[in-house]
Amino acid sequence: QSAGFALALAKQASIAIGSERRFREQRRLNEALRRRTEQQQSLFEATVSMRMDKPLETILEDIAYAIQESVGFNIVLISAVDGDPPHLRRMAGAGIPLDTLEQLKRRPQAMGPALALFQDRFLLSQSYFVPHQEKAVWESQLDALTLIPAREDPTIETWHPEDILFTPLRGSDGRLLGVVSVDDPVGGKVPDQAAVEVLETFAVLASLAIENAALYGTAQRRVNELDALNRIGQALSSSLETRDLLEGIYHHASRIIPASWFTIALADREGGGFAFPLVYALGELAAPQHTALIQRVADLRAPLLISPDRADPAEPVEGSWMGAPMLAAGKVIGVIALQNLDPLQPYDAPSLNLLATIATQAAAALQNARLYEQIRHFNAALEERVRARTDELAQANVQIVAEKERVETLYRITRELNASLDLDRILARALTLVSQAVSASHGAILLLDRQTGKLGYRTMIGRARPLGEDGQPLEADAERGVLAWVMQHRETLILADAPQDPIWREAPLELLGKARSLLAAPLMMGDDVLGLLLLSDPRPGLLTQEHLRLVSAAAVQVAQAISNAELYRLILEQARRLGETLRTQQTEASEKAAILDGIADGVLMVDPQGTIILMNHAAEEILDAQTSRLIGRSVHSAGDQGAPDRTAAGLAVLKEWLPR
């Protein structure tokens, strides 16, 4: 009975133990199912949060918090591969103080030390677990973060603060996109493979987020670049002014390429080197820098990139720098250079390619602007030449008209002067015509008395003849002032304001009235000065060089007319004297003829050459020849053949008396 009771009790105990085991297993399964459900819910929520309109950091932050809540790690840090050369940039985290996380974001991790942890001996599923015993692999190179204190009773299953667990984030092509690092597991134990597999599930989600963000960023960047290039193209095609083009390039290019310094250098076609029409530093105009690099870009005729990983010891650059040449017709016409001081946004190859594309567009636009500028300068020069030629033609036309008027005036003066040989009339008319031609209100002509050597007023405007009290022309002082200067230099003198000139003040010509403008021209015939022609007016500056030319030419005509009149006077005087002499000779001849005719004997007079010059009536009868036949003939030939006998005989007798 006791044995039966014990057996029954044993059966009941085994049933109870089995029930308790099944209950615990059921609880474990339920807990696992719950956690699995929560993980799937977190994974679903993280998947839903992966929208393209959200920043990558926000998406990765959601995934980090989902890992913290669902996988069982208190500290999560997600890093992405970035830059050229690549490095790990901390993007998001959970369980890390904000200030510490911001510091981590500002400190990129070099790829070399990180890749040293990718060893097969550390593999745990698709992840890597590096126990603290292997910290020599990374201790001196890896920028590790330790936020939890070491445990007092560590075991082989206990998580150590220097343990490292991370899951690589790989793209669809197997390329490394980043890593998910976790620390401080819930429960303080090293996670098993099941927990790591859950972590890897979220890592796949993070990989998709990074890859999609990269694809979206590339597409968006390409769209922005194309939009910017389109805008740049529109801006460059909308103007042909160089300054507008440069400002348009800066405005649109700086929107898609971050630049602390933006420089556009243009080649100097005349002196060589470069001019810097546009240099901006942090949005403000500045002086150019890194000119040696700009010259190198021009010499290379190719884009140049200088970054922290591609530094140039000969030309140290803060941050990153790149430049692209602007080529037109195989020549470098300029360089576009950009510099970014932000170490988190260094320039890379795509940035350089974009800048080269912008430089190509800019080169074509600037070349068109230069051609337009050349055409505009050519047109301006042509217009200036046409304008100058037109002005020259207009001036020539004015000169021709003035010359025509001058010639017509001279013609009228010459015609008037040739219409008479009366000197006083000639002088009065000539003075009137010349004064009218130059619009002078006063004038006078003075003639030089050759016997006394003194100048005298012969005519004035408004007076027929300026005579003195004795009826003679008024004498002028030719020893000083204007008259003396013109007589001495024998040149035409023009004074714009006579009272201000010392020549005038030396001996003012009061007979010319209140003279301000004065013109005095010598009346010359050859090298002889016949007199002076004076013109004046109360208006200063009235008489010009054109008037001087006209008056000088008129003075020549007046001098010629004076000479002609004087010659005419001399001819008349000579004719008068000859007439008087002829009349005297005729009277004497008549008297001599009467005396000869009163002589009964024949009288015949000859000159020393034997020419018969006079004979009386008795001689005509003796020689039987008329006076008209013998007068003017030689006695040696008058009796030759054909003469009457008495004539020949008488002349023969005369020949004997005359010397041969």
C-alpha cells in the first residue's frame, strides 16, 4: 500500500513537474512571440518611416531607436561611408548624450582602422564581435566610445565595456555603406546569434535607407545640377554684358556647389596673366587668392582638385579647392575657382565635373560676349569715324561755303575796284565792301606818302575823306602801336580785345571809335608797303582767323587797285606832259618853217647821218622834188635811179659837202 501510494505520488509529481515545464516553455514561447511581434512592429514602423521626403539622419535615428527598443541594446550608433577618400561619418544614435553624439558627428572615422576589425575570426553570423581581449587590434587607432562602467564580477558571458559588436551595412552590390555599432546589451550578457540576426534585420533596413538616400540624393543632385545648368544657360544666353554673365555664373553655381570663396579669372589678352573681375569670400567682395593654382589650371588646360587628402605642399589650401579652365577656340580665356572651408563638405570628383561643365558653358558665353564687345567697339569706332567724317564734311562744307562767300566777296571787291581808276573812289568802295564782309562798324585806309614817308588817312567809313584843317590827309603816328607793328612786320594783325593788348595801348587809334576787335592788314605791292587797311568793332572777339584770311586777300586786291590807279595817274601825267611837249615842238616847227619859207635861197637840213629833216619851198623848186618825197631820206640815196635829173644833180653836190 505504501508502495502504491508512493508510486501515485510520484506520478502526480511528475505530472506537476511536466506541467510546470510546459508552462515555462509556453511562457518563453509567448515572450519570444511577443518580442518577435514587437520587433516586427518596430521593423514595420521603421520601414514606414523610410520616406524619401525625410532626411537620412532622421530615418537612421528612427532605426537606431527601433534597435534600442526591439533588439535589446541600450546604445546604438549608425555610421555611413562618405567622402573621397571614404571615411565613416557618424549619422545617428540612440542612448548617447546629445553633446557626445554631436562631437562624434564632427569627428569622422578613418576607414583603415575600421576595416581592420573585419576579420573572419570575429564573425558572428553576418556581424562582427570583437571581445575586449582583442582590443590591441583597434586600441591605438579606432575612435571608440565607452559609456558604461566595467562590471565587478565579469564572466565569459558578461558584456565588457570594451567589447565591440557591429553589423556591416552593405548595398545590393555588396559595397560597404556603413556600420551599425551597439553597446550595453539589456541583461548585461554577450548577445547570442539569434539576437544578432535580429540586429542584422534592422541593419538591412538601414542599408536600404542609406542606399535609397544615396540614390535619391544622386538623382536629386543630378536634377538640381541639371536645373542649375539650365538656369545658368538661360542666364548666360539672356545677356551679352560680361559683368552680368559673371554675376549670373556666381549666383547660380554657388547654389549647387557650396563655396566659401568664388573666383572668376579672365585672361588678359594684351599683357598676359589674369584679371580678377569677380571674387567673393563668404558672400562679400574680396581680393583674389591662390593665383598660382589658377595659373596652374590654365597651364594644365584641365580641371584641378585639391582636398585634404590631395594636398599640394607648394600651395597649402585650407579646406578643399578646385578650378576649371574656360576654353574657347583652343585657348584659355579664364578660370573658375572655388574653395570650401567646411571640412565636412570637401569637393569630390562629381563636384569637379560639374564645375567643368559650368566652365564650358561660361566659356562659350564669355566668348560670345567678347565677340559682341568687339563688334560693339567696332560699331562704335565705325560710328565715331562716320561721325568724325560727317563733321569733317560738314566743316569742309562750312569752309567751302565760307570760301565761296570769301571768293564772291573778293570778286565783288575786284569788280568794284576794276570799275574805276579814281583812287579815292576805289578806296572808299573797297573799305565799304570789306567792312560789310566782316560786319565791322569802323574802318580806315591809310596810304604811305613816298616823298615824306608818313602815313595819312585817305578814307574812313562814314567820311568821304578825312582831311585836316589845311586840306591834307590826317597824318597817323606810324612810329608806335598797331601801325608801327604792322609796318615793321608786314603781317596782318588781329586783336580780340584791343584795349587789353599792350600794342594798342602804346598808341590807341582814336579815329576808329571805341574799338575792341581790331584787324590791321598791310597794303603791299611786291615788297613795298603802300598803306594799311584797318577794321574795328566795339564787340570783342568779333574778328576771327577767317576774317583775317578774307581781309588779307582783299588787301592784296586793294593794293593792286591802288597801284593801278597810281599807274593810271602816272600815265595821264606823262601823256599830259608829252602833249604839252608836242604842242611846243609843233609851235617851234611852225615858226621854223615860216622862217625857212621866207628865205629866197634853197635851204635843206640834214642830221649827222645825212637824213633830210627839213627843206624850204625854194629847195623844192631847185631840186625839182616835193618835200614829202625827200623828208626822212638820206642824201646819199635820194638821188638814185628814178629821181629827176635836177634832183640827182643837186643832191650830188650836197654829197660832196657832207662827210662820209
